Amino acid sequence: MSFKSLKKYKQVFFATKQYFNIWFMKKFYLNIIIPSVISVLLFVLTIFLYIIPHYQDNIMNGKREMIKELNNAVQSLLFEYNKSVNEGTLTLEDAQKRAVYRMKNLRYGLENKDYFWITDLHPKMVMHPFRPDLDSTDLSDFKDHHGKKLFTEMVNIVKQSKEGYLDYSWQWKDDSLKMGSKLSYVKFFEPWGWIIGTGMYVEDVEIEIQKLTRNLILISIVITLLISFLLIYVSQQSLKIEKKRQTVVFALKEQNEEYAALNEEFKLKNEDLFEAKLLAEKKAREIEESESRYRFISENTSDVIWCIDLKTLKYTFVSSSVKNLLGYTPEDLIGKSLNYTLSKQSAELIEEIYQREILNRKHKDTSNNKFTNIIDQIHKNGNSVLTEIATKIVFDEDSNPFEIIGVSRDITERYQLEIEKTRLSNIIKYSLNEIFILKLPNLKFSYANQSALKNLGYSLAEILHFSPIDITNNFPENRMKWISDEFILIEKKIITFETEHKRKDGSIYPVEIHLQLFVENNEKMLFAFVNDISKRKEVENNLKESESKFRNIFNSSSDGILILDVNYEILNANETLLNLLNYELQEVRNKHIYDFVLPLYVEKLEERAKLLKNNISIESIEIEVVKKNGELLPVEINSKVIVYENSNAILVIVHNIFERKMLDKRIFNSIIYTEEKERERFAKDIHDGLGPLLSTCKIYLHTLKDKVSSDTEVHQYANRAEQLLDDSLLSIKEISNNLSPHILRNYGLIQAIKSFIDNLIPVTKVHFNFEYNSENRLNEIVEFTLYRIVTELINNTLKHAEASLVSISIKNKESNFELSYVDNGNGFDSEKLLSHKNGYGLINMENRIKKLDGILKFSTSLGKGVKVEIFLNLNTNQHD
């Protein structure tokens, strides 16, 4: 090609280049810009034409299902009330009133303003929570704003299909001034002839759809903007890159054209050289392909391929999979000796084999120069790895060995599996339980272990011709088909049941069978594990007999018996206790024991519970329990930890002490009454007998003093004697009043305590604070007892406590009476006092309150004063 031709070619080439640039820009816009815009439009259309309508349908369907399920839940409530009517525990009228009350207060929804209503088939409104004006109203002509007779249509729906949906216009929840479209679900409650309805407002769904639409529009705009910015950026970068590439391509093409013109002249001369080059390249490719295949195999197989030079016994090649097997890289091992990765014993074994093979080769025995063995190789971390190696010795043309090629494979897992297989086989074979393998679907035995053969008395050859029917007592054939269908059709994995096995000699024994599906060689089989449950059945029968005896003792006991769980909730109660309290068992079961005792006993019961929890034995106590009619019953309870139904429980023996309490109370009242009468008589004798005598002595003394008025010394003695007589008269008056205070008998406990305190104020520095909420009179015996206790406490405080303040509080409310006495004195050690048997006064107070069926709580310690609390139930102390 000449220079002019080359120049002309360049001009044509540059013209073509400009045309190509224009073509490229058009193609770029067609291939990138337009598809991107179409994708965004399709995305937006998909949202508004598919996603939003589909979401709206889903919401509506969900709402429909929700109001249907809510209606079904209310139907369940009505069925419970109807069941009570059928059982006779409620009248129909009471049941309907309770049902209407419950449904009237049922709410749901975000604002808790969605509700239920009831109509009948007339239709007449039975109950509407937000439109009480419609209750008991005839709704036959009731229409919504669109003229629809909605309640009549509800009747038509339930008459036709018992239930269904209806849309109409109704007031917005509890707002009677606002109307909204509503979709309701109604269902017929046939036993009472009621139509139960509830609904949802369509506007709620529309609000959700509008919210979703706004969010999707916002997301679409953001995505569109992001795609647009991304598209502009990509377009600019793509244009820059493509322009650079086209410039380089055209430059290369131009240069190649020049070289092509020059090389054309040498083409003929180089043909022979080119053919030789092609032949050499072909050979090189073949070698490269062969090497590539070998490298691919060695790098991708899990087995390790290695080569060892026999002269140095060092690695010359190791595949990369050695990293997984021994933890080394190929570079770690190449140049290292064979012993580097072998245990001493394995190295000696390999060397012996190599020497034998080399010796055989020298004797012209070339029958086998390959061998396989199992050896231990050493991992990089020092652990032993069990491997299987296959090796081959490579000889040269003169039969001299020069290289070993080997493959190593980790067989640790395989070896473990073989051990596990052997162990499992032995477990199955020698298991004490019967083990069978059955074929599906005919359930023929294909295996039976030694225990099965020994228990049944058959040989394996006999068993292999049997099915479960042949060794089972009264095993129906339809059950065989059921078992087969369960595993084949339903694909159940495990079935457990009990039956009876029949031995060859005809004897029968109970068994529990566990069937499990497994697959062997693509064939479904059943593994049967059979447990002889003769002993368990014997134990179960003994337990049933023992339980029967327990039940007889439990229900025939003259004392009440309670069994509580560790949380003190009732598990069981015998008939004696139930009759005592007038309850049925289902009424008390799972209720807390504190529901049946007065609150004032709870603290004492909690203390006993702590002691029982720590396995500390406790003595019996007396409390009052509440009967079903509200009456109080005094009982004595004794508690003990037992095992009940395989769990720890509390056994409580409840002994009725009502008669004993009444007798004790009569005796106590008689003692108190007699004691007070005796006090009154003694006070009267002192006041009416000794008082006048002392007064007469005073008169005589005064007369004597007048007659010897001249004797000063006699006057002094007379004045002193007169003062002593005055003091004696005052003491007699106080003693008489303390023995039988007339204020207590005439005006009651409050006034008597006030009078006692008023008499003490002039003669003591102690400040008294007396509070009370009622001056109602109590039972005479109760007033006597409480007055004596209060005065004894005050006297003890004045004698021993060195207190500056005494607070007395009396609360008399309905049937409960509480008295609190507190002083700020130095207190005392109550345990030490009682241990030395000096606390008779305290014990006497506590016994007196117990006789009144009350509780006395006493708390004190050194330096912290004394606090006494008394609790009485006035219902048990109404009569003498």
C-alpha cells in the first residue's frame, strides 16, 4: 500500500469516527435513559394500580374476619350462660340479665368505643350500649340515612344463613351527631332467639389507606429523585468512559491498519515460520491444558495429593487441601521430610512397605507397585489424624525408583461411624428390651433382637414369617391398617401405644410399644421399641388400690381435711370440710386459703407457712373460718408437709371446736361474772362496813380533842390520827371503786377508762393520750375483760416502765373491734421474762382475749417501750 492510499484511508476513517460518535449517543439514550424512565413509571403504576388496592382488600378482609371472631367469642359467653340455665344453676331471666350486662360493657378498638348490640327476630332492640333510647323498641321500620331497613335485613340474613355481613349508615360510635358508613357482622344465637351484632366503620379503613397512599407517594418521589440523580451521574460517567474508550479503539484500529499494510508484504515469507509457531503453540496448549486439569483436580479435591523424592524422602509437591487435613500450607511441607507429618510407628510402617516394593521390583516382580494403608498423621496442632493413604512408586526406564505419588484421605469420621454402627448394633442386639424392625406396608417383621426372641419363645426364622397380629393378644386387623396409613399416608414419625404380647406358650404380658419411621435403601421401615410394663402395671394397680383406700379415709374422716399446694391454693378437700362450710369442691378448688379466713389471722398463717417451708414442725392453732353464708366457725388446724401427686403439698387437718368454744365461753363468762359479783360484794362490804367505822372513830377523836383542848401534845397526836383516818377513808373509797367501778357498769368501757385516767393525772407525771371513735356499749363480759386488761397495763407502766407518754386507741367499726396500747418506756425482754416463768400477767391477758375468740399481739424490747394490740370479732360476743 502506497503513502497516498494510506492518507486517503485516514480521511475516510476520521469521517467514519464522527458518524460513529453520533450513532453512539443515540444508542446510549435508547439503551440507558429511556429504560430507566420506563422503570420508574412502572414502579409508580404498580404501587397505585396494584399494591394499594390489594392492601385495601387485605385490610377489609382482615376487619371482616376480626368482627366475625369477636362475635364468635361473645357467642361462647352466651353458651356458657345457657349451659348454667340447662344445669339449673341460673334461671333463664338471670342468665339473660347477666349476659346483657356483660355485653353492654364489652369494648374493643383503638379508642375502646367499638361495641356489641342485641336484637331479636321481631326485630326489637334488646340492648344497645350507645342508643339506650332504642332498648325494647320495635325496629321493623327503622331506616338509616339511605332508607335501608337495616334491622329487618339483619333478621332476613340470620333466617336465611344464621349469620352474615351487612353494610349501612350509622352514628359514629358514641357521637350521635356524626354519621359514618359501617360494615357489621350478625349471628343468630338460637337458644334465646337473639341476634348478636358488631361492626366496623369503613372510614377507619379509608384513613389507613390514605395514610398508606401518602407514605407511598412520598417514597415514590424520593425513589424517583434518587434514581434521577443516579441516572444523571451514571450517564455522565458512562459518556466520559465511552468517549475515552472509543478514542483508544480508533487509535488502535488505525495503528493496526498500518501494521496490516506493512505485514502484508512479509506474509508469504513468514508462512513456514508461522506454521512452525502454530505447531509449537498447540503442543504448549496441550501441556498447559493437561497441567491445568491436574492442578484443578489437586486443588479442588478434598483428598491430599503429594509427591516425595525417594532419594531425599522429602516432599516435592503437596496439594492445597492439606490445609484442611493437617493445618499446613503446601509451602510449609515442600522440602520437609516424610517423617514431618507421620507418627513414629506410621513412618516405620511406610518405610518397610517401600523397601519391600523396591526389592520386589529388583526381582522382576512388577505385579503390584500400588498399596493402600491406614496410618496416623500429625496435625499442625499436635493432634493425631487417622488417614487412609494410597501410594504408587514411580520407576524410570532402568527400573530405578525415583518418586512416590500418594493420596491421603481423612477417615476419622468414617472410622467413628463404623465404631458407632458396631456399638449401636450391639446395643440393639443385646438390649433387655424387645426391638423389632418391620416392613411397610404389610408390617412383616424383618428383624428381632435376642431379648424379643427370648421373651416370646420363638426363633428368628419363625419371627420373620410373623406380623404383629401373630404375637399380640387380640390385635385387630384394622389397627394394622391404621398404623400403616399413619406412617405412609399421613407421614407420622412416631406412634406410642400399649397392648399385650402373647408368648409361644400362650402366656400374656403387657407391653408399651414405640414405633418410629426410618428409611433404609429408599424403603420405608418401622423401628419398634417394646418395653415390658408388667411391673409398672402392678405398681399402677397398687397405686389405684392405695388411692382408693386413701379416698375412703379422706372422705370418712370426722375432721375436715384440706390439701394445699406450696402457694397455699386449695387442691382438694374432703366431704366433712365441705359440709362444714356448705361449699362444693369446685367452688373452693384453686382458691387461696386466705379467702376463707379473717384478715387478722393472715399474718399468723404466713409465719406458719415459713416454718413449714423450712421443714420445722409447728403446733396446732385456733382460728376462725368463714362459711359460705358468712358465718364464722372456730376451728383448730394442724399442718404438715406431704407429697401429693408427685409434688410437695400441705396437709391441713381442720377440727371443729365450735362446741368446745361455746362451752369455754360459757365457763369464762361465768367466771368473769362471778368474779365481778364477788368484787362488787367485797367493795360494798369495805365501803359500807369499814367506812362507817372509820368515820365514827374520826368523830370520837374530834370529841376527845375538844375535851383536852389545853393539852398541846394531845392535840398534835389527835390531828395526826385524824389525818390518817382521812387517808384511810380515801383509800377505802379508791379500793372500793377499783374493785367494782360503778361507771363501768352504768356508763360503759370508754367512760370507765376516762375516769381511771382522770384519777391518775393529779398524782403522776405521765401524759395520757386516749382516742376512740365510738361510745357504743359492748357485751358486759367483754367490757369487764378489756377494762381489767387496760388498767393492768397502765399500772404496769406506772410501776416499771418509767414512761412519759401512754397512748390508748379504740376503734369500734361494725363487727370489728381494735384496741391499741403503747407506752414509750424502757420496755423489757419478753422472751427472757417468759422463759423464767414470770410473765403470768401477760399470759393471763392473752388467755382472756382467746376466750373472747380474739387475738392479742404483744411487742417490746429493751429501750423501745411496749405495744399491745387486741382484735375482737363482736359478732361472736353478742350474748353472755
